[in-house]
Amino acid sequence: MKKVTLVVRILSALIFFGVLWFSASNAAAEDLEEVRRMAEHGSRPFQLRLWEIYSRGEGVARDEHQAMWWLTTAAEGGYGPAQNLLGAYLLDHARYRSDIERARQWLEKAAANRQAEAQYRLGRLYLEGASGLVSDINQALHWFKIAADAGYAPALYALGWVYEQGRGVEADGEKAFAFFSAAARRNHSGAMHQVGRILLEQNGPHAAVQASEWFQRAADSGEADALNDLAVLFLRQQGRIGERTASRDLILEWLRQAAKAGSDMALYNLWRLYVRSVITPSNEKELVQWLHTAARRGEGRAQRQIGNLWRECAVFPQHVSEYGCRRMADYWLALGGKNLPLQVEPPPEWGGLTAPGAEGEDGVSQPLAEDSVVFSFSMNNSLE
């Protein structure tokens, strides 16, 4: 009797969920038909919605041809958001000069329709130049300023970068800081990072506290390099900034998190700490990541270690032939022979974070040198 009751319950549950799925499928089908009906009657927003449905495969098989047809239809109908998306798509997938020109034309149409993202993209296009398109700082500033006047944070950030670098204009630190601050107030993570960096460089009485707060906000918004710089700042402040403290373990965890989030500088810093016996990799893959990053930055010791690993043909993809391993080993070992190894200077005389395994002759742990790690902005001047 119990078995029969159990079977009945299972069947009831299957029927219940089957009905739910069928109802949801029918609702989705009805919604799709309604979207299609509105799109076919010339509704530009619904045409753009069909582009989303077919490009993502929402309830239908993915169909890039259908998706692009509806996107183009909406753009040709004068719909600004579609024009912006079409221009961005053509720019991202450009292979020839004609593709760049088509992208520019659609972005200009979208910009005329007050699409701030398109205005910003045009600014980037003219700032950097492209295949067949000459860089024009005046045009770049024109479009950046229009987008910035609309409150578009990436454009405010770009203007900050232009004025700080003096790219086609007279360098102006005050203007740069004002634009970065305006972008930061609009939750632009890169701008938050730059505000923290400028405050730190100004070296005011509360510079470290203010910088750490901005680095933290930027890191919380997903800026991986800001998390690296937060770790570096705490290290250089001996683990204490204002009322806030951070242990060595927490700082190392920040660096690892930043590396996982894509900070190349955090990977480099992890390697610098590794050669000082401060940290050990959790596995060979992590070590190879550290080594590759340091080797690309010209560190001879890392280049030689990578060369020796290639010589063993060990922790690399199995499809690489023995001959390929030897060639890579020769390449890295030759580079490593040209570059001097990392010079580890004696640590300065201050207490604070110490390196495990870095004991002096008296067996007392020695403090970790302040320059063991570096800020991301000390090696990066790009707009990204």
C-alpha cells in the first residue's frame, strides 16, 4: 500500500510540473507571437526585442541571420538604440576599412539621436584611430563632451584621461580630477580607482585613508586592479590605515582575488612575493601563471624558470610536441640570460608584515620590504 501511495505521489508531481512547463511554454510562444506581430507592424522597440530573442536563443533556436535582419530593420527605421547596437556590432566585428566606415556611419546616426553610448564610441574611434580612419583629437573631444554633458560616465572618465595625459590638449591635472570625480559619482569603477590614485599621489594628511576608501569602492564594483592597489597600499602602510587594519593573510588573499578577477599586476605581485618566500602557489598551474606574467615583464629569473619548465615539457598542453617544447625552452632561456635577476634589497627598518621563512641569523622574522609589490598605475597609462 505504501509503495502504491509513493508511486501516486511521484506521478502527481510529474503531472504538476509538466502542466507548469506546458503553461510556461505556451505563454512564451504567445509572447513571441505578440512580439513578432508588433515588429511586423513596424514597432521599432519590438523589432529590437526580436533581435535579442534570436541572438540569445530565448525560447527559439539561435538564428544570427534573423537577429541581424531585425536589428538592421530597426536601425534603418531611425531607432537610435538599434543604430547604436548595429554600429557597435560592426565595429567589434570589423575586418576591412569598409566595415569601419559603415560602423562610423551608424554610430553617427545614433549619436544624432542622442545615444550617449554611440557618442562615446565615436570619441574612442576618433581618439584611437582605426583602419582607414585618421585619429582626430578635436572630433574625439567633441563627442566625448556631448556624451559627458548627458552624464555618461565612460565619457567623463575618457575626458579625465585625455586631460591628465595631455593627449592633444594641454595637460591639466585639475580638470582631469574633476572629470574623474564626476564619473566616480556615477559609479564608474575605473574612475573611483583613479580618484584614489590621485589622492594618494597628492600626499595629503589623510591621503592613505581617502585612497583606501576609493580603492575599496572600486574593488567592490569589480575593478580588479583596484583590489591589487588596496593590498599594496596596506602593505606599504604596515597593515594599518587609519582605524582599519589588515593582516598579511588578508592582503595575500586580496592579491589572489585580484589575480582571479583578471589583474595582471596582481599576478606579477604574487610572483614578486613568491621569490621572496612570502607565498607559495597552491598548484603548478598557479605558479605558471605567476611566472608567465613576470616573464612577459622582463624578469630574468621568471624567464629562466619558464624555460626550464618548457625544457621538461611538463605542465603545458599535451598537444605541444617535444620539438615545440625545446624551441620554447630555448626562447625563454635566451631571454632570461639577457636580463638580470630580480634584485631583492635589504628590507627597510620598520616593523609590520613579515615574510614567513625570511628569518635572519638570529631566527627573528624580518619585515617585508615595502617595494616587494607595486601599484598597477605605476605601469599602466592606458585609457582602459
